[in-house]
Amino acid sequence: MFDDTNIMKAELSTVRTFSPNNGLVEERRRQIIEATLHLIAARGIQKTSIREIAKASDMTIGNLYHYIGTREDIIYLAFNQGISQVRGLIKEINGLCDSLEPLGALKAAIDLYIRYHHANWEGTVFIYKEMGSLAPSLRLPVIEVNSHMHDAFIRIIQKGCKAHIFTASNIDLVASTIVSMGDMWALKRWQFKKNYTLDRYIDSFTEMILALISCT
């Protein structure tokens, strides 16, 4: 079982490795993270053992510990990777707001956001499933990036309202709906996939949002 209190220690120090090959360490850690997210998405942290992670990573336990210091390090590394990816996504969406006209920016941002969750659904499930049990040092970055993602969509909608392309009495709620429904594609993919392909889900959801805020 994982001790969540020790994950804070992993964040405050460099994760130990016995390998001097940085490229190999990065590759092996990515391998470990992918295996861990797959197991946790299916079973949760507390039911996922280090032995199972090693087996899913095609490593022995000894080999796995060659690239990380503790099993709590694995959770921290997985968490940190997810947060870094979302921060990059926020930067891309803000870039769309700056470079495209509002309608095109909103369509592209919704498409980008939902496709991110499609490609990284295990990480999204991990965050939602374990959020309440993680140490505050790990919860706070999630709250931060979620707020910044929300603000990125607000920027696009506000820009469209100023240009009289959109009209919205509650921009905050519209942005929250976009973020939540993007997450839902990952969290309830098993349900949505009964009636939607990824492309159809994106098109239908985008059409619904535009119907709510279109000036025409």
C-alpha cells in the first residue's frame, strides 16, 4: 500500500536513481509511469502493489528500484508528468486565443482539450479517483491548473463577446461546462462510446456550446 504522507517528501527532493544515464532513466520512468497509471485507473492506489507495477513495467522489483527511490516516488512522478502536460495544454489554448479569431479559437481549443483527455484518459481517471486521498502538496497543483484551464476558456469567450461574436450571461459557467465535459470524455468514456465516436462527441459538444453563446 502507498503511504500518501510520504509523497510530500518525494516532491521536496530529487527522486533517487542509481543510473548515470539520464536518457535511460527518463525512458524507464516513462515506462513505469505508464504501467502505474494503467493499474491505478483500474484498481486505485491502495490496491496497486509495487510488485504489480514492476511486472506491468516488464521489470523486476530490484530493477524498478534502480530508477526510483521509493514507491511513493512513482506516484509523484506520474502526478508531476500529468500536471506538466496540462500546463503545456493551457499554454497552447492561450496561444489559440492570441492567434485566432474567437470562433476559430474556441472550436480549436475544445477539440484540443477533449483530444488530450482521450489520449491521456488514465491520467485523468487517476487524478479524479485519488484526489481526496493525496497530500495537500499534490492537490494544490491540480486546483491551480484546473483554474488556469478554466481561465483560458474564459479569455476566448470574453474576446468573442467583445467582438460581438458571442453573447453569454454567465461566461464562468460556460467555461466550467467546457472543462467538465472534456474531463467526462475520459471519466465516462465507456458510456459515451455507446453513442459517440470521439469526432462526433467533439462536434456535438462544440455545436451545443456555440448554440448557447452564439449571437446569431
